[in-house]
Amino acid sequence: MKKAKLKEPTIPVERQETIRQKIVSLLKDKTLTVKDISFYAMIPLKDVCEHLEHIQKNKRDYRLDMTPARCKKCGFVFKKRDKLATPGKCPVCRGSLIEEPLFSIKIKH
């Protein structure tokens, strides 16, 4: 019988700001997709939309601006979509080549 190897404990990334503060600061400078946010903020892809939804509900001195997803095949724009994640299929042509939505932060004056 083999002995199971013990996994080395993972060391969490040291942060000076919260994850949501990091996402907001990233989006103030540039327009990013969910994948880009995941990469730069060093968080799992599945967690990004949850953080974006919270940021969207926040009524501070900024607002989350979203350029909706678009079908690359027929050009359909997902304007009325409430979910922030990329849709799986186009409702018009049933194509699955979907351009990801883009996110940025707009400062309120």
C-alpha cells in the first residue's frame, strides 16, 4: 500500500486592497473582459461575475459600464441581458461564437 503524499499548503497572494477594490482600480484605467479581469486580479474566472454584480449594485462615486456581448456570426447584440457572463448561444442564429462583454468604470461627477 502506497502512502499518500501530503500536499504543500498554498500560500495566498498578499493583497494591499480587497479584490473588489482591485477590480475597480483595473477598470478605471482600461476596458476589460471577464477573462482579463480574472488574469489581472489573480482570481478564479467563476468568481469575477459575482464581484462585478456587487460592484454594479454599489452606488458610490463610480458606476460599472458594460458593452454587451455580440454574436460574431450574425451581429446580434445582447442589449437586454441581465447576466454579466458571456452567453452560450445566440438566440437568432444559434451560433456559439460570441464576443465577450467588456467592462469599465465610469466616474460620476
